[in-house]
Amino acid sequence: MSFTIVLIAKLQIMNSTSNKTITIEKELQGLTNGPLEVNYKETTDGLPYYECNIHGQKIQLRKDDKWELMWGDLPQDQLEKLGAALDEKITTP
């Protein structure tokens, strides 16, 4: 039962971020020197993913069980930093 409640809450949060820009205010060491704008998008199948530009390069990532890089070139440790910062933003009301 608690799994269902958590899942519904996450879906509500995701729906509220639909077609929005998320700003990560804190500096991500090795990635950004200041705020980073990340756009919430959906695939043609309706699956959520996130897109941003880091050092002029388009980065697309999504979260299944863990954060995965869809497009761009980002070392795993930096992908995990970016994913953790996104987790903070999308799970905090």
C-alpha cells in the first residue's frame, strides 16, 4: 500500500514539472560554475527525460532505476552528481 502512495506522489510531482524548466542553483563541481537550467521533456511515447547544456554540449538524461545518459558525453561520476541534484529538485515540493 505504501508503494502505491509513494508512486502516486511521485507521479503528481512529475506531472507538476511537465514542460517546465528546473533551475539547479548550487554549483556542481566539475560541471557548472553557477546555476544550471534543466528542461523537463517527454519522448513521443510519453516517457520523461531531462535536457540541459553543459559547456555548450547538449546533455539528455533520464531516470529508470538510476540516472542514465541518453545523449551527450558525461563521465559517470558527473552524471550521478547531476542526477542527485535533479532528485533534490523533483522530489522536493
